[in-house]
Amino acid sequence: MIKKIFVTGGSGFIGSAIVKFLVDCNYDVTVLDNNSRGSKLKLDGYLSKINFIEGDVRDPKNFENLNNFDTIIHLAYVNGTKYFYEIPYEILDIGIKGIMNVLDAVKEYNIQNLIVASTSEVYQSPKIIPTPEEIEMVVPDVLNPRYSYGGGKIATELLAVNFCKQNNLNLKIFRPHNIYGPDMGHEHVIPEIIYKIFRAKSKNEKKILMQGDGLDTRSFMYISDFILAFDKILKDIDSDNIIYNIGNCDEIAIMDIYKKLINFSDFNVQLIAGEKPQGATPRRCPNNKKITDLGYIKKINIDEGLKQTYKWYEKFYFRNIT
């Protein structure tokens, strides 16, 4: 039975949601995060209920004294497409050193359960959509820095799988697909679109430049639905299943996301096609049968999720745009 959990990357968007859920379920939780991508503010109201270590996942000293922990949830990484292009080596450095420190701690302190966050980016442009977990993972071009993110996660999965098999440990790997919601920062597609809308409205501009033609499709999952799915995986820790997609199967074009968010803004604006980033994936949608077989049921549809997200950013984040 899981009782004491060490969480890396626990002050990020997904990490803080997981930590709050674990605390609400009365688990004993310790969080390691350097707050470079997250913030303690995301854990407001919960900091007094956890042990928080402010430090880098690449520093092995932050993994000392993990006696009596039975589970590590490894989330720490660098997300956000622009970072894939700007700091690819650092992304890989965090990925490889981070998982190696985690595995060293698992071995030293005899920790029995490991849960690792991967990414839908390991599929890149999959041949099968909806995409099952069994399809090949791909790095199409080592010269394109975009693939630093997916490549680091592929290495993370390989290390975790082979280590846990060798040591007969429980392992779960989840691959999230476009999780979104309030307070997710501004480097992801939905807050980036909201920012463009707010900026155009504040300047009374009648055009918004998209990345590409807006015809690329994705499937989105609201953060509270992600937690419902994560809970199913956590409770399935002893099973033989290892890898799970976490996402919904409702595919939607990015242009339609723009249009839905524009409707919330009460501002008419024209969408203009722009340059498409090199290596961008035209379609991504998971086969989520594994988590639905565990009992996951979607609660929040895309319209309601986008509405709640837009309202949050309108109130708290993009109020004063110049």
C-alpha cells in the first residue's frame, strides 16, 4: 500500500495538481522542485501539509534521506515548445541526470513504486491515430532541436523500464496529451492563443497571426480530468500494465480552439495563417482505452474547459497588456 511519496517537479502545473490530490487523499508527500518552471504559489494552502525541498533534480544531494518512502513520482522536466528550440541541451541534461538520480535513490532506499511522466511527443507524427501506447517512439532528426524534449523522455522511459525490470519494481509511465486549465503558465498553446486575443483586443487590432494554418489537430484534457485518470493509474500500481496514454480521444483543429476562445472575448478578429515551426506534428490524438478500462470517464468537455481557462487568464494573468 502506498503511504509516503516523493514528488519531483511538484510545483509545476500538472505537478501541483497531483500534489494537491495526494494531500487530499492523506498521503505523506515531499516535493522537490527548483521553481524554475513552477511556483510555490501553485501550492498555496498546501505548503504547510507537505515537506518542500527547493532544489534541482540534477543534484544528487536532493535525494538523500529518503528512508521509509515507498513511492517516487518523477515529473521534473522543462515543457513549452519554445524551450525545445532555445535550450535543447539543458532539456536533455535535466532529463537524463534527473532520471538517473531518481533511479539511484530508488535503489539506495529500496523504494518499491516508481511513476514517471513521459509525453505524447515521443510519438512525434504517429502512423496510427488514435495512437496506442505500443506504437514506436521516434526521434526523426537529431539535428532538429525540437526533438530534445521527446528524445529525453524516450531515454527516461528506457532507463526506467529496464531498471525496474531488473530490480522487480512496480513501474507506471504515463504519456499526457495536451493537459490544460487555469494557471498553466503562458508557454503552451491555449494560454498563447488567449494572450494573442487579449493583446489584439487591448490594441484594437483586427488580425491575429497563427502558427501555421490552424489545421493541425490535437486532443485536449482538462486538468481535473487528468487527475481522475492519474488516480486510476495510481490505484493500479501493482498491475502488469506499465505505459498509459492520459488524454481524451476528441480531436480538434487548432483553428477551432482559436474560434472558441475568440467567442469568449466578445471581440471580432480575423485569423491569418503564419509560418509553421519545423517539425510540428499535424495530428495527435491518443488511444485511451487503457485508462477507460480502468474506469476513467471524461467529465469536462472542451467548451467548458476552455471557458474556465479563459476566465481565469482574463481575471488573473493577462489583465494589463501593453
